[in-house]
Amino acid sequence: MNITKLKLENFRNYDSQEIEFNKGINVIYGDNAQGKTNILEAIFLCSMGKSFRTSKDKELIKINKDFAKLNIEYEKSDREGKIEYIISEKKSIAINGVKIKKLSELLGNINSIIFSPDDMEILKDGPQKRRKFLNMLISQLRPRYLFNLNAYNKTLEQRNNYLRQIKLENKSKNMLEIWNEKLANHAQIIYDYRREFVDKILNKIIDIHKNITDNLEEINIKYISDFKDRESYIKRLNEKVENDVYKGYTSSGIHRDDFEVYLNGKNINLYGSQGQFRTAILSLKLAELYVIYDEIGEYPILLLDDFMSELDEKRRRKFVENITDAQVILTGTHKLLLENFNYNIYNVKDGQVKKEEQF
């Protein structure tokens, strides 16, 4: 899978820009605040239908403009494709000239993985980031997962609203049975997919981590959930009604799931060093890469936002050795990011991109 061309119009700090990418490693370099990350954001937007930096579409449109437009051309092993993404008061997405009606129709056309400095905190921060990691991975590969995740979140919001109405307006608790049934139905599907993909990640990450650490560390992942099955979840919701009414929200369910990482049998959050955290994140992202490859038969696009600066020379070399078969688009403040590897170079300055020589 490769992106061949990207066109930006009124996107962030770009007026009009066209970039042609090559297979292999593409390095985008320049000073800070020149627009490097905006390029990765545009690609990710066409891949996942959302930004990895903001939830507000308005911020994606250049100041004093009414719209932004992205056009991306890509190649897969079995086909070529084009995506047009227009951001205005009403968002519009078209694949090969045909407008789509649902976001799920976009997912899977361009599979991608984003890795930014913020991702270094996936294992340190709260469970929400780890759930987001799983959601982004599974949604690209299982459309049914995204449908049920959205439906679960909507039902959860409705149930929480009704819990507050019970408390403030003395509404009947009988209506909760409707939300409980719906939550349980969607939760079962989400839970099954998450367990499946945590197992897939685990099958990959063990050997990856041993390779990166020269067999000094053994990594393990443990999925944490209070959900077991549909029937027991409905029972738990009923048992916790009084508590949930008092709190005004649903205190149990897959929206509170998490996973823990262990190194040599010890929880990394309790005993891990900064270096061990970075290596574990590296292994996790590489496992994600190989899981997607196993699923679709080709590597996803790797988007690395100022990522190499977070790694020492050894980790950088180990990482690059594992991604030579994928198309990589990475940003940095200087072009000499990699040693002993060939790559294409683009310079960004004041919202203008110029291709330079190949290293």
C-alpha cells in the first residue's frame, strides 16, 4: 500500500500544495511551526475520517477561508484509488468520485498508523488512551466493530441522561431495562473483538520485544474488563442501579476497559523505567503494523510525527529495520534522521513543500 499523491487546499497553513510520495521512507523536514505535521494530519484524515490532533473541523480550515479540500491518490495490491475530503459547514467525502454516506465506508481504503510524541504516554496515561489505541486499530479492519462502538456510546449517553432524570425528576426505573439490553448487546460484540485483537497483538509483540531488547525482556499484555458476557452484564447493571442513579452515570461496562503491560512479570506502570516505556511503546506500534499486515496482506502507511527524536540510536535502528517494507512518511527538524537507509527528502518552509535529493 502506497500513497502516491496528496493535494492540499486551504488546509491549516497551506493555500495550495501538491506532494508526490515515493515508496519506502519519505522524510519531511523543516523548522517547527512550518506545516510538517499538517501533512501527516491530512493523510490520517483521509484514512480514518478524523484528525489525531483536534475534534473541531473548523481548526482544519485555513484562516479566513470557508472550506478546506484534500485529494489523495493511493495504490493497493489489488487496485488504485482516489479520495476527496471537503471540510466546510457540511463535510463531504468521496471515494473514486462517489460520495459516501457513512464513515465506515472510508475506513480500510487507506490503512494507516500514526505515531507521535504523545503516543509515548499511551502506557503511562489513563485507560482512555489505551482504549483509543484498540478502537483505531480494530475499526480499520472490522466495520462491524465501529458500528457497535458508536451504538454503544450513544446508548450509554442515553442511559446516563436517564439516570440523572431518575434522580432529579423521579422518573421510573423500569425504562432502564431498554438501555440495559441495548448496552449488553453492543458490549458483547465490542468485548469479543477487543479480546481477539489483544491476542493478535500479544502473538506479535512477544518476539518483537525480544528482538529489540536482545532477549533481555519478556513482554506480556493483560486485558482488563469487568464484562464477561451479556447475561452477567445485565445482572450487574441491575444490581448497580441505585449506585448509578446516585452518581448519575453508568459505572460498569466496556467503556471502562483497559489493558496492562508486563515486563518480566512486573507491571510496567509500577516498575518500568523511561527507557522501558519507550521500548514497550515501540514494540506495541510494530505489533500493530504486523497485525494489520496479517489481516489485509500488505503493510499500512506509517505516519511518524517527530518520532525519531524520541528514540536513541539503538532503538531507532531496530525500529527502521522492522519497517523497510512499508511506506513511511515521517517528520523531523533535520533531514539526516536515518543512517544506512535510503530515503526521499522533502523540505517544508512557510507552508511550501519542496522535494530534494534522495539519500
